[in-house]
Amino acid sequence: MNLLALSQGEFGHIILQDIALICVIAVVLAGLIHGRLRKASPNLQWNQIGKVSTVGLGPADIVGCLLVTLPFSLSLVLPYQDPSGTDLTPMMLIANFAIISLMAGIVLVIYQQRGLLPDALGLHPRHPVQVITWTVVAYIAVYILSIALSYLGIEEWLSARLGEQQNQQIVDEMIASQENQKLLIMILGACVIAPIAEEIVFRGYLYPVIKRYTEPVVAAIFTGVIFGAIHGQIWAVIPLSLFGILLAILYEKSGSIWACILCHGLFNTINVFFMLTMGDQL
């Protein structure tokens, strides 16, 4: 393949595919290694550390994870498609948010059928104040992290190697949209639907399944990096991956998926606010 002949978007897409492939290979190897370690030392209980339970999860859930994460990862699985010629219609946006909501619904059904809901997701936390406190702490950490990344010049470093920074298509659409209906769908999708669906799928299901066969650190890194990659922008993969890792830590500390949903929703809402008020300057 002639890399010099690739467009900026195609090159970034290939890098994201490589990142995802490396993550998958790494987590498979980690699962095999941890399996051998536990077989040799039955008293090892790394996958039971933290508040996120792995009770009731088994090999079938590996297939389940592949199913519910597929709509999110299609952009990585499929060949690169230039988004510049595609206009996101209201129906396309509704269909997209409906599909990811369906995947979250499948996760809820899986837990419900096993009698694990709501305990598996911590839907009824015993100490709601602690959940809110951990959410605030996590968001402050995200804010400090974003300042640190900006200070380190990560975006400039990437831009020097990949060219001018590009946004996700939906971000550009949101900044430029003049249609109230379309804008409302994007705002509701980004601030409400996506945080709920993504957290139920990635932190609520993928994370505990990977934790079940490895340990919290491996699961947090894997789900975090995959979370960063599926958003389809090489410039955002580092901050979003770190954000995904922080959300996994938040889940373990709070024991409730609500903390992750609130933190994710707050993160998206503030970003949307700046897009709408300062879009021309971003």
C-alpha cells in the first residue's frame, strides 16, 4: 500500500484500525495469561477487585460483547468512506441513535433474563451522594487531564504528522447546521442518548466481561482505548481513550453506572455548548 497516496482521513482510519487490532490481540493474550495464572494459583482474585461485579458472566458474554459493540465499531471494521460527500439527514441521525439504544437495550435484557438487573449496573445505589461526589471528582479529573494534554501539545504533535486537525462529521454538522429539527436531534443524541447507550454497553457490559477474564487494569485500558478509537478521529483518540479509562475507574469507585452516565453526559453537554456558542472559533 502506498501511504503517500492516501488521503489524510484514510491514513488516520488505518491507524485507528491498527490500534483496535492491537487492543483485541492484547486482551486475548491477557485473558489466556490470566487464565493460566489463576489455574496455577486458584486463590488469585484480581477480577473480584472493586465494586463492579463479574458474577453471572461467562463465555457466552464474549459473543454478546461482539454483538452489542458492533454498531459502534462498524466505522473501524468497514473500509474508509469519505464523509465529506455525505449529508446527515434527520432520519439517518434518528436511525443511528435508535441502533445504539437498541444495543443498550439488549444489554439490559441480558442482565434481566439472568436476574442480575439492577444489581449488575448499580441502578439503585445505596449512597447516591457518594455517586454524585465521585462523578464530580471524575469530571474535575477530566478537566485537569484536558488542560495537561493541551499543555503537552498533543494536538499540535498529531497535526504536525497528520495535517490539519479534522472533527467528527457530526461535530461539523452541529456547528454548521441551520435546521432546528436536525440540531435538536443531534443535541439530544449527543447529550442524552449517547452517554446512556455507550455507558451501558462499554462500562456496563464490555468492561465487566473483560474484567471477568483478566483484571480491572486490563479491562479499563482495553475498553478505554476501544472507546477512543470507535469515535473515528485520530486527533481525539488519546483524550477520549483516557476519558474512557477514567470512566471505568469511576464505575469501580462508585459501583453505579449512573455515575458514568452523568459524567459522560456532562462532558458531552459542555462540549456541545462550546460548539454552538464558539463553533466558528474551534
